[in-house]
Amino acid sequence: MPTIHEKKFVSGDPAKCIGCRVCEYACSMKHENTFNPTKSRIRAVRLNSFVNLAVSCRLCEEPPCVAACPRDALRQSEETGIILVDEDKCNGCGWCVEACDYGAIQLHPETKKVFSCDLCDGEPSCVEWCPEEALDYTTKDIVSQKARIGAVKKLFRESLKG
């Protein structure tokens, strides 16, 4: 069985994200049959005037959202890492929303039950429709490797200046 590090999730690249919110629209259409960002399982967040980032569930190894739920309405799939919601148990208290370090779990605007990314059965619509290719369906190990490569390239460029 693969470790949680090998499990895939949607990762956003703030260097490419332009904040267009196409990912939100693609997600809400896929899951809710409407173009409504409040019903999306991914969020485009403006970090400052020039930087945007799309945020979705990162499949935490020990998800704080699951631990925070007082009604045991959330659990993590051992196979995929996806956060599963038992809507019969969820009362919409929002403790899991507060507990998520990434802002990746939300309350549905109509049902008032929590929901988060389900990875579209392994073919995330947000990744498919992102016009800037700012989203990747990837693993934590690959994200870490790209960050290390980026840091080494930056150090190399700085060493050439000095």
C-alpha cells in the first residue's frame, strides 16, 4: 500500500496562478452542475496585489479537520487520503473548517455540511481547465523536490552575482 506521501493531491503554483478562478468554476460545475465558486472544493486566494494561489485539500498525514470534528463525521480514506464526510453526522459546526491549516474544507452554502476536494476520481477538473497550467495533480514528494530545485537555482544565481 502506498504511503500518504505517494498519494496525489492538487497543488497550486503561485508563480503561474493569475487568480482567474476558472478552477473554482470547473469544480462547481463538475460537482454541483452550476458555475458558483461558493460551491467549489478549491479556492483561488489573492495573497497580495500580485500573488494568487489556488488552495485545496493537501491530504494531511494526521488531518486536523478529522481530529477536530466533535461528531466523528469526518474520516480519511486509507486508500486515497481524501477526507470523507458522513453528512448524517455533520451538523455544520465548523470546527473542522477552523482546524484546517490550508482553508481547504468549507461549509456548503445550501446544505451547511462540510465538503472538500475529492480529486474528481483521479482526474481533477480544476487541473484540466486551468488556463495557466498553475495546478498540478502531484505528490508531496514531487512538490518538495521542485522546491529544493528552485532553492538550489536561486542560490546558484545569487552566487553568480556575488
